[in-house]
Amino acid sequence: MHETTIYNRLPVLRAERGLSRQELARGLAINYQTIGYLERGEYNPSLELAFRISDYFGLPIEAIFSRQPFKPLSEEIYALQQRKEEKKYAR
């Protein structure tokens, strides 16, 4: 069976909240090494773990995990702002 790479924003989310891998692992009741494996893409989370991570951060799963690489958040925010400006001037 072919395994798909699952990309994630765990390092960004940890940094935003000032969490170490150990702190996040304690909050999720998993081994801290699992966080490292997830962040490096060496391990795909189970569905149950993905939901726990989603609940922990208060974000939808698709905001944390994706089958395609994430664009940098700054690029996404900039694109959103550009679209708003274009709509404003299109009126």
C-alpha cells in the first residue's frame, strides 16, 4: 500500500504558543519523540491523534494537516488581503 506524505503546521503552532515538544506531548498524552516524528513527516498521525491535536489547538484538522505542502502563512495572509482589496476596488 502506498503511503501518502501528510504535511503539518505543528512547528508553527508550537512556536506561536511557546510550547516545547515535551509540553505538547504531555498535553496530548503521547511520547515527545512522536511530536518530532510528526513534525519531520516521518510519521503520519492516526485519525484519533489528529482529532486530539485539532482539539488541543482549537483548530480544524485541515488547518493543521494537509496532503499538499502548506504555503507560508504570510503568503496566505497576503493573498487574502489582496483579494479583499481587489473586491473593494471592483465595486
